[in-house]
Amino acid sequence: MAQSRRDFIKKAGLGIGALTILPREVFGKMGDSSSKFVAPSDQMTRGIIGVGGIGMSNLHFTSDERCRLVAVCDVDAKHLENALQKGQERFGTKLQSYTDWRDLVHDPNVDIVHIATPPHWHGLMAVESAKAGKDIFCEKPMTRTIGEGQKVVEAVNKYGRIFRLDTWFRFQDTFYGLGTTVEPLKKLVDSGLLGWPLTVRISGATGFAWKFFWTGRENLVPEPVPQELDYDMWLGPAPLKPYHPHRVHGSFRGYWDYDSGGLGDMGQHYIDPVQYFLGKDNELPVKVEVDAPQQHSDAVGIWRNITYTYADGCKIILEGEGFESQGKVPYIEGPNGKVYKGFECTIPNVMDVINELPDPEPRQVDFLNCVKNRQKFALNEENGHYSCTIVNIGSCALRLGRTLHFDPAKQMFIGDDAANLLINQPMRAPWSI
Amino acid sequence: MKKLYSILVLLALALAVHAQDRKNVQETVSDVVAAMPAQNSSDFATLMSSLSAAAPQSVADLASRLKPAGEGVKNAAVEYALQGLAYYASDPANAAVKAAVAKGFQEAESAQKDPYNKQLLASLLRMLGEYSAPQAAPALSLKEAKSLLKSGATHEKCLAACEIMQAQPAKALKTVASALKSDDRIFRNSVLSNATKLLGSTALVPLLTGKYKKLSDDAKVDVLNWFGNNKVSSVATLVNSAMEEGGPVAEAAIAAAGKIGSTSSVKSLLGNLGGPFGQQALTALKSFKGDIRKDVAEALSAKLAEGTDKSAIAGLVALASARKMKEVSPVIFSMLSSSDASLSSLAGSTLGDFVGTDDIARIGGLLGGATEPAAVVNYQNALNSALHTLSPTDKYSRITDLMKKTGNAANFYRCLAGTGTDAAVEDLAKASKAGDKSAFRYLCSIDNKNAAPYLLEAAKSASGEEAVPILSQYIELVKAYETDLDKRRLDMKEALSISDSPIIKKSALVGLMQTPTMKSFLLAGKYLSDPDKEVSYLAAKTVKAIATVTKEEINYDELVSYLRKAIPIFKSTGHADDDYAVNEIDEFLRNVKPYTPSALTAEEKRQGFEMLFDGTGLDKWQGDFEGYTPVNGSILVSAGYGATGNLYTKKEYRNFVYRFEFCFLTEGVNNGVGVRTPMGVDAAYDGMCEVQILDHDAEQYAGWLREYQVHGSVYGVIPAKRIVHKPLGEWSTEEIRVEGDRIKVTVNGQVIVDGNIRTACKGHNVAPDGSGKNPYTVDGRNHPGMFNRQGFISFCGHGSGLKIRNVRILDLGARK
């Protein structure tokens, strides 16, 4: 069993002479405990798996006194080389580099595993990280299947881990067409002034683009795998298919094996805040309907509409690019009021009303603090799994091309074997979750 | 014998039927494949129902059409059909066909040789199977778990405790009790969380409250966090007293009390506002559910009466202001006149949060009398807030009323500007013109399009740095109010010509991004090499955004070169979405096709023709590059806003053969070819002539167009033979031959003018009597330039909707 660095320090006891990393207690006794200096053992460490796209962004490729980036992993030698160079330039250190993510996950010098691979790996890596005693920072979408999400929730809970899913509009930043943070929306919805049930329209017309350029290509002509790429490891649990550059890196989103196009990539950004302001973090829709051209077996296509209905009648309607409602359409529509793009509202002086209402319940929005205090992050494995499940039941309905009914308690489709077969999809040997 | 015979007949019949089936199946499959992918669910159902009726043969037939992937192999339609069929048959509504289709997939899968196609068939076959819930992962044995609980690493202990509790839920509380004694925060929280999942929060409450006092401070923090997260209202008393414990325990208790929201906690929380965890208490109270206004007002009055605890007062005011508690307003007004400067300024800076329309007069009085700059700003904010529910015109009249009552009108300018009314623009502009700098400052903040011309004028005469804020506001107004896209672009262009500040560049680029036209693209592209990284990044975003959304055609050369320039900019910036931008550009560029430049024919080359415009650029031209833009091989004449000008050759010509092609994009297009004309004049009169380009077939000209105005006419001098134009979008050829006084116009091979201008007007290009009426020209006007010996050749713009290409000339020089 892997040993975490913290355990390692603890077990090492007083044999500190041999260690370069000193336990905090030692520093406490050595001098002024109010000193701002962060003892190395208090400084957390992080490793990133996948340094081709988001993992290399300046948003994440960071290292500071609270958390140090110590390791990177990629299956593309060029990515790895770039990351090491960037590490040298930005932090003046040589990062530990890995080509097999399992080595990073089991590196005792890594506290937090940052999963920045394509989604088909997320579930597997998150579960393995939890089993290795790591806390987890995972890019959206959380998992490619509902079943993988369930496994992540289970492992994170059983192994006592802190998990953060990386989308953030439920707790910070103005999000897309709304021109505001989600908080005033949450207050407005909670106030009941809009009435109930509500319909939320996530559409280009309300400021949310579904990015249909992330569709796949059919009739790909196989090409030789570039020397720098370990394609077999890139695929991992995904079916072995002949290599083509469009399948990997920046354009993988267009293939069902790895993601589900704009729906997969943007879905959780858009839907997660909706779950939050509807107060449905522990709920899921009971029905999903799709209006789309037939989908290909491999390449993700476009769609016109995806409509989710909750048990209480609330709806989320996704409108595909080029199929948006015309004219002025509300983002949120209730029996007693509507909210449009830019937070324009049919309720007069709505901000006055909202300002007098209590703020939403405070949430933990500092991930490193969560790791320290063992409190759940605002967007964690549980609510993250729920919002990702909405994305995934949408992609199941889209692929099958039919209306599906869902049992939120069992997290299973009702009376549809094929849909349920998509909940847990087979993994290519030797991978399993 | 007879028996054998009948068997043979049956067999033959069966074979015949089978053969017939095969043929039908092939036809069905071919029909369906040709219709793939179905565009909607009803087409899908129809197509798949016919395929499934022919299962299992249809599956075999489809599968046999799959080829190993490779150059030129197009499996997609078959793949759509196969997946469609499998998914159709997997629909519970189509259970009747499932067995036959599944059989087909089973056979096809085992018959398939290509491993990848075999894999596809296997994956589809799987979808026709039955769902069975996955087996739960084998848990640790109780013995293993217990030993791991002793010796494992932290996360293993967490697992072990979880498994033990799940195996023996009745004993789970014991595990929790012992975990609370652990000094490992990870373990404590994990056990608490998993026990809650297993037993529900209520079951844990007695244990946690019972043990609370004996816990370490760290464990108390965890338990208090847990109380808060689970909103355990029964523990309010415990939580309230925990606030007295100080340190991290008090901090956790405050947060928990806020989440639990018991009214019994309000006083304790308010009491903490001035303390070391005042910020936490404020956060808790800001989100506290329920009506706490009375408590806040009372607490504030009490603290003010004591007058000592300034931080508590500040905390209470912050809370009251955050939740806009109007009830506190009398206290705040009284604080304004406090002799304690810290109290009066606190009241002043938050006043706006407590006032309504009833307070307008009172605040107006305060503002009129204020002299301290900070107080002025406070009262302005308060007045704006008190007015904010009124209509703009009501706001304006209330403010101007207040202004009349004071000698200090300038204090009100900011509020006046805040009304955004036309009247406010006029008032402020008038005062600015009279030299009132304060009025100008607020003219620069007003949200009204009428302010824009004043700002532009001021920016033009301002010095470098001073112009920046004025232009920024100008750009904001243009962005907000100018709906004509071409005018918006020109306004941005003008702002950019006045200042080269990066602030202006960035603001204008954002404006161009929202103005997705071909010309905005060209303008934004110029900033891709800007030395300021933020500017070049915005330029990259702008060209990408415009290229992907504009409906207008963009010239291939700039389109490709600007987008390629944008790629490294996106790559080097490393924002989260920039990778996607690069991908989007790559995808976009894959679908862009270059144009073929025009070329002289062999005959033209031999004769000595020169190409004046082959599509690649206007380097042989001068004049109005706004109205004449090269786009993919053609000159697009776009008389957008302010573009009605002319395009001239760089060289002057005397005798020549001039050839070009033209095409009308919209009805009624009007342009002309100026011959032997100076620049900047009307070629029809001050040049030798203008050869009319006109869509004379358009409805708008019916009934009144004069014969000397139809296409090809030497305008006002020699009428052309009227032709019928080709449909919109189709190209026509034209040749204009000018030698001495002779002019010959040929359109689409047909000569429509062949005349002599001098004889056409009997030598009188101007009226012999020196008047403006000339009886010798068909339009009755003077044509003073008619006998020019040489001049430029031009296109004379009178609107948009024209494309010109392949412009070439044979210069005949002085030759007669």
C-alpha cells in the first residue's frame, strides 16, 4: 500500500536528522509560531496528470507558498518537455516527471492529484488517487459515465478524501450570459418571487454557446502514431481504434469514446450553477428528451434541443447552436416572473428586493483550506456527480435518440436496458474501475 | 418418388424465396444507407423499422458493407445504419424486433474479419443485451478492516472504519466515539461523514453533544462544523456557549450558529461583530435566515450609547448596510452629525444603503451644503440611491429642483449625469462650453448617446493622456447605442486615429468584436502585431470571433494571415479557453478555400494589356479604399456609412481599351466608369464622361429613367442601347474603348454605344450663351470636362451592392 508523505513523516518520528522535510512541530518549538513562514510540511504539494491543455494553463500551472507543484505526467513526450521547461522558467525547479500516471498518484511527495486528462480517464484516476490517499482536483466534466461518477463518490468518501471539481460558476465569477455571479439569482429563486416550477433555458439566445465545433469526424483515415505519443496509454480504458490526430489532444471532445462534444465540455459549466440555484444539489431530472439528428457510433454530432424535467416540473432546456429560440427569450422563466440575459428581470427593482434578502449559506471556496480542515469544497464529488450526471443522461439520450426516464434515487434509467448499459461502460483491459 | 419430388419442389421454392429476400434486403439496406443519418426521430423510426423487419439478414448485409478503414473508405453511412438499427431494437417500444436484430449482430460479429469493425459490432451487440447491476466491490473482511484500522495509513484507516461501520451499523457510534479521540483530523472527519451517511445526522447528535466537552479543540472544531453543516438546531445553546471559548473553536461556533440559524444565536453573533472573529460573525449574519432587523437596530443604538466599541459599531453598520435595513436609517442620520469623525464618516459612506424617495429633500439639503470632497461623494451616492426607483425624467426634475435651491449646483452634476437624460446632456454640455470643468467631467460619464459628439470633439482637441478617458467613454457610448455596424466600426476607427493609448486600443477592439463585419476584421487584424500583449491578445480574440460569426465574406489573404497570426498569440497566453480557440481556428482554416486571381488571356498579353486588378490588391489604384475593398478576387463596392467616394487608377490615360467584369448583388445598383477625369470631381461633367453602370431593370427605376441614364450610356450625352441584365450574382463583361472623341461600349459582347462625343453635342459641351442650360446635350447640361485630353479612369460610387473583377487596360497612349 502506498504511503502518503504525511504518514511518512509521522512514522519517521524523531528520526528527523535524515529528513530534508521537517515536521511542523519542530518549527513550532524552534521559534515564533506566529511567523508567516510556511513550514514545508504545511505547504501542500500537487501533481498534474495531463499537461497538454488546461493542465498547462497559467490558471493551474502554478506553485506558491501554500501549495507547490512538484510533479507532472503526460503520455506525450512533447507535452512533458514543455511542462518541465515551463516549470523551470516559472518556478526555477525541476519538476518530477512521469509518463505513467500511476507513478504520480503513488508518489509520496504528492498530496493533491490534479486530473487534467480527457474525461475518459477522470473516474479511474480519481478512484486510484483516493485509494492512494490523495486529495483530488479534477477538471470538468467529472466523469464520462454515470457509473464512474458513482465510483468516485464512493472512493472519495470511503478513503476520507477531499475532492474538488473544477468548474466554479456556482460560487464565483459572472457566468456567461448572466453578467452576474450566481448569488443574486440564487437569492431571487429562493425568495419564491418567480414562482414554481421554473424553466431554465441554456441557449445561445441567453448567452450560453454550445460550441458545436467540437464535433467528430467520420471516415477517418488511420495515420501512424507520432513518436512522442504513447497512444495506448492515451486511450487507456477507451476502445483501441486506429490513430488519427483529430482523436487526441485539442479535438478529442468530438468522440464518444472520450467525451461528448460541447455538451460534455460546457455542460457542467452551464448546468452546475443551475442545480445550485434551483436548490437541487441532491436531485436529478426524471426525464430527458432529445431532438437531434441521428448520432454516429464514434463521432459526436450536433443536436437541436435537450430537455430535462425534474419531478416537480422544473425544466432545463438546452438549445443547440443554430437552433436557438428566436426573439427575446428568458433564461429563467417561472409563473410569476422571468429573468433574461444580463439579469434583466420582469420584477421591478428586483435588486432592491434581493439586497434585503439574506445571502445564500456560506460555502467553502478555498480548496487548500478544505484540504487542511477536511471540509467539503463548494463543488465536490457529490454535487459534482449530480451535475455531471445531468450531462451524462443527456448524452445517453442523445446517443440512443430517444426519451429516457430516470430514477434519481437509484440513479438508473427506468425500463430501458440499453440506456442502463451506458451507465457502466466496459473498459479495455487491463483497466477497470 | 412422389414424395422426393415434392420435397425438391419445396426446397426450390424455399431457395427462390430466399433469393428473393436477399434481393429485397439488399435494396432495403441500400435505400436506408443512402438516407443516413436520419435528421429527425420520425425519419429514424421509418428507416429503422424497415431495416429491422429485414433482420437478421439486414444486419449481415450492412456488416458486409463495412470495409477496413483506409484512404477513400467511407463507412460512415453504414455505421450510422448499424448503430441506428441496434439502438432502435434496444428501445423497449420495439421489443418485438430485438431478438432478430440481436441474432443478426451476433452472426455478423463472428463473421467480421476486420478487428475494428468487429469491435463496433460487438459494442452494438452489447447494447442489445440485458442490463444487470454491477456487483459491489468485495469489501474487506471485518478482521482485515480491524487490523488496518490499527496499522494502516490514514486513508486506509478511513476505509477500515467505514467498512467496519457498514458491517456493524449498530456499533457504528462506538467507532465515531473513538475517532473523535484521534488526533488525526482527516480520520475524524471521514468517520463523522461516513457515519452520518450510514445512520443519519440525528443519530449522532446525542453522542456528539455528550462528548463535546471532553474533546480536543481540534475535534471540537470538527464537531461544530458538523453541527453547522447538518443544521442541528437542538444544539444552539452548546454552539452559543462555544462562541465564548475563543480561538478556532469560537470561529467554528460562529460559522455553525450562522448555518443553524437559531434565533437564540442572534445576540451572541451580534456580540461577536466587534471581536476577533468579527468578519466570520458578519458573514454568518449576512446569510442568517429570518428577521434580525430589530435586533440589529437595538444593538446598534446600545453600542452607540456606550460609544466605546467602535469595531462593534462598524460591524453592525456593515451588517445593516449589507442587508439594506431601512429600520436603521434614523440611527444612521443621527450618526451623520456625530462629533466623532469616525462615526459620521461611517454613516456618510453607508447612507445610500438606508434611504428611499422620502429622504430626497433631506439629502439634497446635505449635498447642497457639503464642502468636504468625501462628504460630497457620500451624499451624491445617497441621493442617487434615494432616487433610483424613479424614472429618468422624474430624477432629472427632482435634481434640478434641488439645484435651484442651492448655490452649489456643481455638487449635483454627478447625480444629474446619473439620470442619463437628454436634458442632462444639454445642461452639462452648456455648462462645459461655458468653461465649467466639473460639468465636462460628468458629461464624460453620462450614459446617453447624445453626449458622444461632444466627447469626440473634446477628445480631438485634448492632449494625449487627457484624451484617453474621454475617448474611452466615447467608445462605450458607441458600443451601447450605435446600431449601424459600419458606423460603429468607423467610430472605433476614428477613436483609434485620435489616440494610440493601449487603453483605447483595447476598448475599441472589444467594440469591433461586437461589430462582426469584414471591415472590422481587417481593422482589428492590424493590431495583431501590437507591442502591447493585451492589445495583441484582444486583436486575436477579435479576429477569431469575427471570422467565425460574420456572414460577410472576408478576403482570403487577410483571413488566413490574420488567423494564423492569432494562433501563437493564443498559445502564448495560456488562458483556460485559448486551447479551444486554437482548435477552433484550425478547424475554421481547414474549410477556407483560396480564390484564383484573374489573369490576362494569351491574346491580351500579346496585345499589351496590363492587369489593373487581378484580385490580390489595389496597388494600382487610389481613392476611397473604404468603399472599395478587395474580397476574394473581386472589388466589393460597399457604400457603407460615409462611403460614397470614387476609386481612381494611379495613372492617367488618354486613349485606351478598358475591360472589366461586373456583377450586381442587390437590385438597383448604381455606379459608373469615369473617363479622363480629374480626382474629386463629378466625372460625368468635369471628366470627359461617365459611362453609366446601372441595374436599370430594377423596379425602383421603372417609368422615370431617362434613356441617357441606362447602363452603358455616356451619361447625359450618348444614350446606350438598352440591354437586359443578367440575374443578380451573375457576372457580365464590359469593354470601354476610348480613342480621341470616339467612345465604344460593349457589354457581354454586344455593342451598346458607338459614338463621338464631339459630334453628339455638335461641339457644344457647354452652352454657347454661358448659361447653365445647354441645348446641345441630351441632358441639357454643361459638360465642361468633355474635351479633356487625358485623365484618370474611375469607378464613381453611388451606393453598394456591386462587385467588380478582372480589370485590365490596353493603353493606346496618344495614338488616335
